[in-house]
Amino acid sequence: MILHLQLPLKDFTQIMDILNLCAEKVNEQEAFVEPVCELIKLCGLPFQKKKLSDEVNYSVAVSKSIAQLGCLMRVPSSQVRIQICKCIISFYKMERPKKLLPGYQPTSANYKIQMAELGGLAETLLLSLALVENQLTEKLWVLKALEHLSSSGVNCRHMMKAQAASRLCLCLNDTDPSGQLVFHSSEILWNLLENSSKEVVVNQLSSLECIHALKEVFVDRLINGFRHYDRQLRNDLLVIATLVAENSAAPMIESGFTMLLIVLATFTEAKIPNPLLKGLKLTYSYEDFEMKKLLFNIIGIFSKDPRAVQLLSENDVMPALLDYVKPHKKPGFHDWSAAQYEELQLHAIAILASVAPLLVDKYLSCHLFIYGKFWGCYYEHAFFHGTGGRGSKLAQMRYSLRVLKSVVSLYDDAVNLNLCDQGAINQLLANKLEQKDDAILLEIQANILFILSALCENDVHRKELFSYEGVDLLISFIQMDPKKLHSGLGHNRLLFSALDCLWSCVIGCYIAEDYFLEQQGIFLLLDLLALKQKNLCNVILGILSEFCDNPKTIIHISAWRGEKDQTAAKLLIQLWRQEEMDLGVQRDRYGRIADVKRPIAGSFQKEQEIIPMPSSCPSFAIVEISENIRAKLYSLLCKLGFENLPGLSAKDFVTLAIIRRYIDFKVGEVWSEVCAELKEEFRPIGSDEEILKVISEVSENIGKMVTAYQTEVLENHYHQEIQEEKKTYTKIRAVHKQKEMINKSWENFLTRTSNYEALKKAKRLQEKSVEASKSKSKTQNGAVHSTDIKGLGTTVGSGRLVTVESTPFQLVEGPLADKDLPLKKIPFCEEALKKNKKS
């Protein structure tokens, strides 16, 4: 009858008061147990509200009353305790009542759950576990109720205040034939991990007692669990153990759990007998497959703990992992399916990247196998040309290169020598991966370049092996479209790897350097430098400075031209100005030195206080050299020379004057720091103080001298501009004058053609001018010819009218006087006549 009732919200506190009174009487009279249980059942009934505001108005009282349910667990009655747990569980299985009280309506579906969260019921109920320590049935009911409560983040935080994780972990080993206790405890732990702070949960589980309990229940499920449910629970516990292992403070090694998991991870490959795993048989089910992956993962975690390295070595972890690199003819190796084996293979190779650098000796002892099989098996046509997916071997290549990268990162001579002896350089250069914008392919290419860099560095013979094919590979990467650098796929990393490989594998080998120059590599580097990307400039400038040791490099740098015919020297000077702007160096509006005492110090450097330091510690002025690119720019310009640099403006020459004195200014900064440190600690004697003063004045005078030179450059440029402006103005004025003369001539022409009087006047002037131009000395006995054209009425140039007059014979003298000239015989050679006839 009670189950069909509804409980008005305003009456709930009164019922709880009656319930508390009855509960106090249970210790004296057992007859009160039944009424208490009935009253608890009333608490599980749906609440009814009369007003919409009742839920808010009664929230404080109701939350405190619900919290009292946890306190009633003190009643020494199994029936009461179980009924309390059932009541709490009913909060999460609330059904809408079919009939409502007149004038009432049901509260919201989650109202009781919210009140339980507000009152802190979960924390109180968790603490009651101590009261039911030896009562299995009651404990199971409490765990069931806690499992429902732990689905809320608020309740989980309340429970964590009461050390819920450690309390529940210690319950795992309690005797329970049904196995329900382990199941519910692990479920609550999972809820705590998901709904509260994982770090806090792991810290609570990291005690030696908790790890021992976790280990024992795991071994029990591992050895004695044959059901599907047992194997799932085993894997859940292994995941929790993995999270605990990530905490470096957890005593995993002291508890023996680390040893157990390492042996279990290599159980099928190393076959090392261990008493803890006696009777263990794997069924190769899906749950065993998941466990194998989890064990590989936890080995990667153990590899981060230096204390576990010895255990990894003693239990043959390296040979066990390398066993998955071995080629197998059977598609399903070790009773795994082909797909499962390939996934385990990838996991094993991925873990090798963490383990191999720690176990170098084991790694070297297996190198005959790994390189004899590894390169022959995986570096096939399908390996390089795979498009991804199972069977393509692209994933194996990706993870295998990570292994090699981690090993060569040790820069161990023995490891690198073994790699080179097995032909690693030629194999890596022989790859023909497609140039695609794919993150995996870009990662593979970047790792190949890193490995080559590590192998070839400081070894000329290996650089020669790299030279031709390697340079062609690098050129293809350096020619990358700059727009791709910010794609986020890894082009940026690939370019940096290519530049690092260029520095390590080409520089220092004249064969490789010359071939790089022939392929116009310097031009490509300068094209990249012209992008003025800060992260690229530092590396490229370093490479160019090293390349300048080759005499041919200077010619290539000088011959380069960028946009708008920009020269390399101009580009370097622009980078210097940009760097000084970023550093906050003081310059006037013309680019001259503004502070002669600290001419190259940036704003941050000036703010630093002088702190006396030992001689082994570099001062800020020295440290600053490596933190910007000015030193590299100075070095490169020194090799190019400061004289006869083409394509520079006056502003560039002003900046170049500063660059030229960079070392002098830097020396002055160091002396300035020395003086300041001396004054901080003690007072120099008179002679030393005089010397320091002279040194400071020398540095300051250099700044003044450079400033004067800069001013002279600017003034010369100003005067040169004035002179060029005058020349230009003179040319403009001459052009204007010519145009005026042409216009005036045209106007005169128009006047003569339209005004007859003006025409006659012009004619007279023309005749007068002609007479004035004639020679004053008259020719003796000479014929006089008139230059006038009769009947001409113009004053412009005459047309094509020619009158030929004969000269009287008596006036002719000289050769023309010979009248018989046409009849005179002219002598000639007879042989010439014969030749003429023959022809």
C-alpha cells in the first residue's frame, strides 16, 4: 500500500525526524526495525510539490534530510542498511506516478539526485564502508549505491575528500566468491577517474598497499579468470595499473608489479619462466589481444623510469620486441590473425623507439638480425610506394624510422658505425616517396633527413657517399613553395630538417659543396633568406657563413639578384636593420648612432642590472651574441668584404658603417660590464682606474667617429642629389628652350605666309644675310654666278630647281683645259688585256 503513495515535499523533513527517533530506539528494541524500514521506503517515494517554488524553498531542508540517510547506516541492522541502499538506488530509477495527489504535481525527475549531491550523501555513504567491513552482503549493497552516486562529478568530488580511491582499492582483495565486489569497486574507480581529477585519484592509488592489492587481484584474474567477464575485468585493472605507473612516485618496482608486467609482456616471445605466471595460458582471444597492446604500452611507460631499465634488460624486452620485426611467411603469426599481428607489430616498433636508446648493448647485439632482415624486408618497392592501410608497410616504415631516429640521437659512434656498415645511407637515399602534402609522408621524409644528418656529421667519407643523390634530395626540399610552410602538415619541420642535413652532410666535403653550388643551391638559400622569416634566417645565415670557406661561394652570393634587382649585400643590411628594430636599438631618423656610449645595445640589454659573476659565466653582452643574428650577418659581410658592394643606397652605407665596427662595439660593451662589476665589488687603484677610463673613451670615440662618417656619407649623398637635380633641371630648361624656338619659328612662318609685307621684309633680311655671308675677297678673272632664283616669292628653302651654266673656255685652267682628253690613249698592261679577253 505504501508503494502506491506519493510524498508531499513539505512533509519530508517531518518524516525524517520521526525516522531518526525510531532509529535511536533500534538499539534498545528490535521491534523498531520494521517501522524504520517502512519509513525509509517512504523516502524513496516520488516527491510532490504544491507550488513551482517549492523545489527551491525546500532545497536546503530536503538536502540535509537526504544526507541523514547516510548517517542512518550507523544503525546496527542489516535490514535497515540494505533498505537505505535500495532507497538511494531508487533515486536513479524514479518513475512518474500514475496518480497525483489533488492540488499537487511531481517534482523534476532529477530532484532527489540533485539534493543528494547538495547534501553530500556520497561522502557519508562512503565512510560507512568501515561499518560494514565484515558484512559482505551489506558491503555489496553499499558499493551498488556508490556506483550509482559516482556517475555524478559532484558526488565523485565529495567521495574523493574521503579518500574514495584508496578505500575502494583496498576492498578489491576482500573475499567474495561471486566476484561482484571486484566488479563494483572497479566500476566506481573508473567513474572516479572519468568524473573527477585523474591526478588526485592516481595519487590516492599510489600507496604501496593499494598497488599490492591491485597486483594481487590482477594476478588472480589473470591466472584463474576463464570467463569473458573475467578477462574484461583483468584488462580494466591493467588500465588502472597503467595510470598508476605513469606516476613516478608510485612504488611499482618495490611492489614487484613492474617485474610482473614486464615478464607478462614478453611471455610469448622471450619465454622466461616465472613463478608468478605458472599455469598461465593465453587463448589469443580479443581480450588477450587488447591485453597485449596494453602491456606494450606499459613497457613504454616503464622505459621513462631509470630504475626500471635494469629490469627491461634482464627480461629480454629488446629481443622480444625485435621478434615482431622479423618477416614471417604465415599470415597469422603466433596464432594472431594477420590484422592483429600487424597491429601488434606496429605497437612493438613504436615501443622500440623508447626502449632501444636505453638498451644500446642489447640493440647492438641484435643488429645483425635487425639490419639483415629489417632493411631487406621493409625497404621494398611496396614499402616505399605504399599509400597507407594494412599491407602497404607505410606505417611500419614510419615507426621504424622513429626507432632509428631515437637510436642515432644518442650520437654513439658504435651505433652509427653499425648502421653505416649495413648500408643505411644508401638505403635512406634510395627512397622514392611521392611528393604529397601528407602529414605521414612529410614526417617520414623529415626523419630520414635527421638520421642522415646524425650519420654523416663530422665524417667526410660518409658525406661523400651522401653527396650527389643527397644534394639532389635536399634541392627538391629547399625549392618548396614558401606558402606551404604554414600549412600545419609538417612542411616547416621538413624544411628545417633539410637545412640541418645540408649543414651536417654537405658542408665540409668539397665534392658535395661543389655539386650543391652547381645546382644553384646558394641562390635557393638566398631566396629563402629573402622571405625574412625570423625562424629561418638564423639557420640560413649560419649555413652561408660556413659555405663561404669555399672560395666559389662568394662568387655565387655576389651574383645573386632578388626582387627589383636586390643584391645579397643589400638584403643582409636590411636584415640587420630589422633585427635592430626588434631589439629596440636607438637610431635617429637617418639610421645614425643615437647613443655613442652603447651604440649597439638593445632596450632589454640596457634594462639589465650588472650582477658580478664568476669568470666561467658569460656576461649578458656575450650571451646576447647567440640570441640574435647580428653576429652571423657581420661574419657573412666580412667574407663578402665591405668595399665595392653593389646596389647600396646612402641609408645602406650608414648601416654598413655600424656593421663594420660591430666587434669594436661589442668589445666596448664587455669592457663597460667589467668596469661596472669592478665598481660593484671594490674601488680600483688610480692607475687601473685611469686605464679603464682610457678604454671607455676609446670605445666612445669609435662611436663618435662612426657617427661623423655617417654624417659625411649623408652630406655627400645630399650634395650629389643637389648636383643631379641641377643637371636634370638644366636638361629640362634646354628642352623647354628648344620647344620655344620651334614655336617661334613656326609663328614666323605663319606670319610670312599670311602677311605680304612681312614676307618682303623677310626676303630683304634673307638677301642681306646672304650678302653678308659671302667672302669679301673677289676672285680674279673668275666667273660669277647668281644664286637668286628669278620669280621666287618665298623665303623658305628652295625646291629642286638647278640651272647649269657653262664656264667660258678661256677661264678654264688645269686638267680640264685639255680638249683632247677623250681621244688620248691611256697605257695599260698587255697581260691585263689578255685576262680581260679570256673572261
